[in-house]
Amino acid sequence: MPMNKVSNDSLEKIASEVIGCPLCKLSRSRKNAVPGDGQLSSKIMFIGEAPGKNEDEQGKPFVGAAGMILNQALEKAGIKRAEVFITNVVKCRPPNNRLPENDERSICRQYLDRQISLIAPKIICILGSTAYSSILGGKSIIKNRGKIMEKNGQKYFLTIHPAAAIYNKNLRSVLNNDLFLLSKEIKKMEYDKRTSLLDYIADETKL
């Protein structure tokens, strides 16, 4: 089952805690923590690896080169960035963009779990291997990209990290195709929900 929501919690409260968080060594090297960006009502949640240089400077996720690639892929798939929530496994930039270490991922996980609990997205889009291994314990994102998985009542969609397409332009079409599949899945979920509701109303009127 999905996690229970934390009482009296909010995205604003989490963001405030993240911005002032002193719990791991990344807090000593960051310029700005990057809590995430988006709406509480978001149906899709995107989770990447960690903030990069531009994100660290601006305090917002996916605003650099990888963010531009993600924005283009979202637009092609008919997904509005303003209607999704985007964040990372860790909320502060690792020095020189190294991989987040296990203790950093573990310490930051409390914030991510609370965000997921509050938003309760219809589906979470995992961006890249680090997010895949951190959240689902997976290994090969390339092998499993484009797939939908379910864990504890929450659906996940797997795809590459947009940063992978910065130097390998062939991967841009991979990301574009995957997000198109994600868009189709969301539409299908909404159609199934409407159909179930109509069936329920029809049954009720017969009583």
C-alpha cells in the first residue's frame, strides 16, 4: 500500500528543511539545496540523481543542459512541466558531479519519501541508474527502460537520465519515445478510472 501521509506536513515545510539541512557532508559544499519543483496535485513525479552546477546555483532542479533536454522531451510527449513534480534522490550537489554516496542517499531519503507521500502521484518516472538503484534496487536502466514496475502500491516508469543524452544524441530519441509511452500510460490510467466510475454510477442507479 502507498505510504501514509505525514500529518501537518507540506511541500513547503519539506523545502524549508532541505534548504537548511546540515545532516550530511554535501551541506558543507553546496551553494543552494534543491528541494524540488512542482505542484502538490501532480500526477507524475520525476526523480533524478542529484543537482548539478546550474541547479546548485539556482536552487531549482533540471535547469541546465539536461533540463533543456528533459523539457524538450516533455513537450514532444504532450506533458506540461508545470503540471509535474521534479526532484532528485539527493537534494544537494555532490562535488564535481560525482555519484551520491550511499550515506548521502540514505540521509536524504526521508525528504523524498515525504514528498512522495504528500503528492501521491499516479506514477513516478525514474530518471537514470542512480535513481533506479536507490528507489527500486535495480541495476541496468538501459535494459529496463520503458518498463512499468510496481512496488508497495506505487507505479514506477523507468527511463534514462536526460544527462546521458547530452553527449550521446542518439539517446534523445530514446528519452522522447519513453516519455511518449509514459504519456500514453497516464491517459490510459485516467480513462480506466473514468470508466470504472461510470460503471459504478450505472450500478448504483440500478439499485
